[in-house]
Amino acid sequence: MTKSDLINQLGRARGISAARAESIVNAIFDSIEATLRRGERIEIRGFGSFEIRKYRAYSGRNPRNGTKVAVAAKHLPFFKVGKEMKDRINRAPADARAGSAAQATTAATHQPSSSGNASTLLSEATAALP
């Protein structure tokens, strides 16, 4: 699912314009980014948590020529899926589980469709909105 798919799904689910849905999605993403920039952790019960992981500087090697390269310290966002989300994903219908072995072999080369679990999750999330 892309950001555009998310905006379209939100607009359809809540009966709002695409512009309004886009402003809502952007506000959520902006809030997440601002919170992470402040170094704070975000926890969304039933979904997961975002945090910043700090990595120290280290000496690496250029894979092409083997020369030493100094890698600077960095802060990277990290997402950990919540238990309830794992349970919802693994509670897929029997038909979906039967095809999961075939899907697992092609997952590395194919993008998920917009009608997958993310779309279902968005529908569940928007149903809870006032």
C-alpha cells in the first residue's frame, strides 16, 4: 500500500474528500516525525511502537576496493509491531493461510497489493474514528 492508496482508502472509508484525507494522513506522519526528532518514543496500542535507535560511529570497509571507511554515528527510526497486530495478521482466513506457502516464495520479488492486510487494517482503524 502506498501513501496515495492510504489517502484514497481513508477518503472512501470516511466519506471525505481526497484533499481532506491527504491532510489527515500528512498530519499523522508529521506528528510521528516530529516526535521521533525530539527523541521520544511513540506507542500505538494494538499497532506497534516507533523509536529512534542510536548507532555509534565505526570503521567499515569499501566492498569494491577494501579500503577502510569511517562510518559516522547515526540515529535511525525503528518500528516494532505490536502483539495485537501480529495476532490480527496471523488470524487470516483459512483460504489465505493455504496460499501463504506459495506467496512466501514470491514475496521477495512482488510488491503487496493495496487490497492486502494494510487495507484491512486501515478499514478497521477508520471504523473506530468518530
